[in-house]
Amino acid sequence: MVFELKETKKAAPLFEGWQETMIWSCLQKVMGSIYVDSPENPASAMAILGDFCFFAGEPSRELALF
């Protein structure tokens, strides 16, 4: 199941080390959204901003198809 993450800091460790402004914007709730496989303990995450999508963590078919 795919969830839109409201507490984006929970996905921050999955994107650790990424130097992408678009990902930071999603994590800081400025623009875009973060979707995850679990709202409490995400193992897979997807940051979406406009036409751009970044995946992090464990590969997830559900997130990719979303």
C-alpha cells in the first residue's frame, strides 16, 4: 500500500546524502510530496515534484506503479 507521508522527517534517512534541491523541497514541505510504503517505518520512499520522481530505500513495485 502507498501512503502520502505527512511527517516527512521519517523519510529523511532514506534520502540521506542526496544533493537534490527537489528532494529537500519535498522533505521540507515547500513543494512536492513524499510517498512511502509505511507511514510509521518507511523502508521505501518516493519524492515527487512536478514531472520529477526520485526513489530511495528498498525497491518497491507498488511505489513504482503508483
